[in-house]
Amino acid sequence: MYHRKLYFMLPDIGSARAMLDELLLARIEERWMRFWARGDTLPDDMPGANFWQKTDLVHGAQSGALVGAAIGLLGGFLLVLFPPQGIVLQTAAVLAAALFGALFGGWVAGMVAAAIPNSRLREFQDGIERGEVLLILDIPYARVARVEELFARRHPEVRFGGTDPHTPVFP
């Protein structure tokens, strides 16, 4: 089943609590919603955003793996073309260098990105710092219109923050 990630900015914790109840009554499972508030202000019984959602770890590791693979590939070609004295290298060395570069680049960039807020959610940072609450919903496509209608009809204070762009696996 295909899902769509929706973002909504709620004015405060009370509104977030009301939205949680409203979504549960609309039969949206708690596992498909995450709330992100400033510091530790979110009550323990509300599903909070996790480490993966709050940081840029995934994006950083992906970027680092791509750059590392490219650098490793180039380094592997250079090693095969200009091998060290007395060593005969095969083409497998190019692939091994690219794999090593991807793993090392992904690890290093992931470590750095783990300390950076999620770049996809950067536009919501100011609101979160002001005390607003970000709601991240990951719901089936078939229910998107119904949820948006629910928000518009019953919660006009909620600001729609957009969706994640749909990126097909095979364009």
C-alpha cells in the first residue's frame, strides 16, 4: 500500500492533543503519526518524532555514500592505471575501492549529519522554536483527501505544511 507523508503545523500542545484524538477517531493508527515539539514539552503518551526524523542522518549518509563511491571509483582506476611498484592489480580493485569509498563516505557523512536537524523539515524549525507543534502523518493515498477535509472542517487553526514529493522507484 502506498503512503503519502503530510506535514501540519499545530499552534500548541493542546491543539496537538486534540488532533491526536481526532485522528484516532478517524481510524488513523498512532504508528502513522509523529509529533515534534520544542525540547521535551511533548507529553510521553503522544507519539513523538524519532531520531531518524529529527536529524539529517539518512540524507547525509546517502550523499556521503554517493560521493565516497565516486571518489573510490576514481581512486580505484588510478590504482589500476598506476599500480604501486611490484603489485599487479585487477579490475576488481576498482570495484573494491568504490565499495570502500561508498561505505566510508556514508559512515563519515552520516556521523556528521546526525548532529544536524533534518534539512527536509528546516522550514518548520522556526515554528517549533516558537512553541508550535509539527505533525507528520504517513497515511495511505486513498485517505489523504479525507484527512485534509477533516482538518479544514474541524481545525481551521491548523496550517498545512505540504507533502513529501512523490519519488517513484523507477522513473
